[in-house]
Amino acid sequence: MQNHPLPRLDETPELRAALLKHCRLQPGDVWQDPMGRHRVGCLDASYSEEVVRLMNGRSATLAIHDPPYNLAAFERRSVSEFVDWCCKWVSNTDSVLGPDASLYVWMGADQTEGFQPLPDFMVMMRETNFRPRSFITMRNQRGYGTQKNWMAVRQELLYYVKGSPAFNVEAEYTNIPKILRGYYKEVNGAVTENLERSKSENIRAGNVWVDIQQVFYRMEENVNGCYAQKPLKSCERIICASSNPGDVIIDFFAHSGSTLLAAEILGRCCVTTDIDPLYCEITIRRLERFRRTRKTGWQNSNPFASEIAQDPELRRFLTGEDTQKDVAPVTNRQQQPLQQQLLFT
Ligand SMILES: C[S@@+](CC[C@H](N)C(=O)[O-])C[C@H]1O[C@@H](n2cnc3c(N)ncnc32)[C@H](O)[C@@H]1O
């Protein structure tokens, strides 16, 4: 089957329209995993009644949320409107988490606009039932380049808890060996070096994660068509640290379904939602494909490859190829972003 990499699906209205008819969820629908573990809703996370329906009576021990950050990928709002919106889904999260639970939120800071919305979100969180535990930075390998400033390579992750949830410290260890010697300390009368005292030969991730590869097109886990995919390794670290096998995890902004897939791999149940039927479909297909093939994404392919192979209209959107003589070719303006994408393969 020929490879047709997908462009960002939120920015290509014609392609979106053509793909929507292949999505099994409509707004308001919920998909129940036939194996009884996960649920995927096409629901708005800020509506409490929709979240209650999504949960279907289940309560969760961990929430991992990655909302749109009030930047380009989102219908732009004022900072206070954005924070009011966040307040709603945080409150919905609180109501479906058990008494001892953890909440992780990825949140961006726009350095060209007062670093919004990260600090505004943090201040809002002080009025909730959640207590802050850590402020983690994950380092991206690539950033948006500039010759006049430090290259932006950080992603911020806020960690909150309510009650006293478990924290499994083994999850903190990276594959990076400890190389620093020194830091001598007397223990029971004997002077010991730090490597003798430590529990592992590897360093702990701490609150600056430098060991996680940002997802890019050559990785197996890459999902063509998604623009904000988090690495599975980051989901797995959070899940291992803050949940136990069999626990229910929620993610209100599914997108490529990374949290759901990590939950599947680690024996947890995931209840997730996305407001966009296209991303709900991708999330479900990613799980189904993993169960069939053990592949975690679509390197050299895409989630709608079989529909594209059968549908000349879809192929025409992606390649500009004139598959039907009586159909007018797409204009240069329409083709350009798609062809730019093809260059990256
Ligand atoms: C930054 S992406 C999440 C990325 C995800 N963590 C991943 O690894 O693929 C944000 C997602 O939130 C969805 N979204 C935006 N507003 C929403 C809402 N009110 N309720 C549910 N989902 C929403 C968008 O469609 C988008 O797919």
C-alpha cells in the first residue's frame, strides 16, 4: 500500500470533511472497548454531565491531561476565558477522581505574551482541592529556532495530588548511568561514596526529564495527522509512578491516544475523550492496531491508509494526483501544505 503521510488534520478542512465519514463516533457518542477495559468519548471535557456519562460510574486514581494551550491549535480566547475553561475541566476531574489521586497537566507558556497561560493556570489551581507536588520540565530535542534568544526546548508538566496517593519511586529511574563520583558520607562509622550508597546505578529523572525522545516522523510511535502527540515514554513514566495495575486513568484530551495506549501496555484501564471525532477515531484505531500488530503508531503509513487506498477523492487531496479525469485538480494553494508534508518522508 502506498504511503500517504497525513498533514495536520485540524488545518485541512477538505481532508477533514472527507475523513469524518469514516469516524465511528459522532459528538456525544462513547466507544466501549469490547475487551471491557477502556472507554473513548467524543465529548466536551468542560461539561460536567458529559464527563459523568463518560465515566459510567467508574472512579479514577490518576488524571493525565494535555489541553490545548490557547495557542495556534485552538480557537483563541483571552487568558481569563482560557483559565475559566480550565477551571471547569479541573473541577470535572476532581469529581471523578477518588479521594487519593494524582493529576498531571501539560501546560505551555508563551514567552512572547507574558508567559501565559502557565502562571495563570497555576494561580487558578490554588483555589482547587489539589495540592502541588512538582513542576516538571521535559526537554524536547528540537525547538523553534531563533538566533536572538535561547531556543525553546521545554515542555512543562504540573503534578498535583489530593489525599495521599501512592508514588512508586522505581518509575523515576532512567537508563542513564551515574557517572559522577564523590559526595562522601559517613554511614555507621564507615565513609561511603555516593555510588556505594545508592539504590541504582542509573540516575533518577527528577523534575527535569532529559531522556525522552520527542515524537517525530521516523519513530514507530508517530501518528501521522496528529500535531501534539506526547511520547509514550512520558505517559508510561507518569502511569508507573502514580498508579497501579488495574487502576483507572483518565485523559480528557486524547488526540493521538498516547495515554490510552500506555495504559493498555501497562495493564491499566483508560477513560478518555476528545471533542473532535477524528482524534477519537485515531485513538481507537491506534489501540486496535496495537492489539493486532504490537505496533505503537504508523511510521510509513497513517491511521486512514485503507480508506485512502480505496477512495480516489482522498488520494487526490493528499497527492494532487488526478485520479478522476472529470474532477478538477486542486489548486496550488490547496496543495502546498500537503506537498510540504510529503517532503518530510
Ligand atoms: C494537545 S492535544 C492532546 C495531545 C495528547 N496528549 C497526545 O499525546 O496525543 C489537545 C486535544 O484536545 C482536544 N480538545 C480541545 N478542546 C477539548 C474539549 N473541550 N474537550 C475534549 N477535548 C478537547 C483537541 O481536539 C486535541 O486533540
